[in-house]
Amino acid sequence: EGVTASFGRLAPQALAAAGAIMSVEKALSAGKAAFIDYNAELEQTRVAFTSMLGSASQADSMIAGLQKFAAETPFEMPGVRSAQQLLAFGYDAEEIIPTLTALGNAASGLGRGQDGFNHLAFVFGQIRTTGQLMGQDVMQLAQLGVPVKDILAKNLGLTKDELANIGEVGIDADVAIKALIDGMNERFPEMMKKQSETFE
């Protein structure tokens, strides 16, 4: 009877221990799967960047820059897709991190998060592809909260009439992109860093 009672007292402890072991095994299994998935995605990213940039060393350099970018900001490595998008739209490799930094700071400052960041990257890609700033680009940036007309007025000296008919002004894409990035850097300095340092 004493033995039976002892087993009865130990049973809940044994069940708890077994449950804890199963939880640890599940966590380790999930960690292993995540590690494998991350490495597989990283290898696919490396292949894509090697193809786009023309060399494995440039691809590795780009990935290292993006990993540093992700580590120091509230954005994750899916920002890689924005980098690939910008490259596909004709941005040079050395433009990617500075451009993503300006766009990320703006997205953080405007409270737009990852989706806003991706949308900004798409709009900046459009500007580069069309070769000049179009009215639809200005409208999309304004909808995201970017004070685009104020930036263009200040940095390019555009009048209200020119801003109202931006598509007819024929502002070169490179000129527009530089003005917009300078303006966003001025208005949203280091916003990603500040956001990543908050409690959230």
C-alpha cells in the first residue's frame, strides 16, 4: 500500500516532467525547421542576387549589408524582396542600402510598417523605370503620408503650378529620386533606429 501511495504521489510529477520533455522536443524541432528554412531561403536569395549582380562576391556583400540593415532596424529580412525589386527596376548595387534606409526611416516615421516600406520601394522602382517623376508617383507617395510636394518645392524649387502638373514638368527620375531621398532623410532622421529601440 505504501508503494502504491508513493506511485500515486509521483505520477503527477512524472506526467509534468514528460510534458516538459515533449515541449522541449517540440521547441527544438521547430527551431531546427526554422534554421533549415532560413538557410534554404538565404541560399535562394544568394542565387538570385548572384544572377542579378553578376558575381557571387557581390551577392554575398549585398546579403551581408541587408542582414546588417535588418539587425539594426524594425524591419526583417523580407526587406530582401524590396532590394531585389529595386535591382530589377534598375538601381545600382551601391544605391540599395542608402535607398532602403531612407525608405525605412520614412515608413517608420509615418507609422507604415513593413507594408508601407514595401510600397515605398515599389513606387521608387516605378520612378526609376519610367525615367521621370509622374503624377501617379506623387499621388502614391502622398497617400502613404510622405510630404512629397513640400519636399519637391523645397529641394527642386518647384512652384504650385508645376507641382499641380508634375507629369508635364518632365523631372528626370534620378533628380527626383535624389530630391525625395534627401527630403525624407531630413524629415525622418534615424526613425528606424529610434523605433527599434522602443519597448515594442
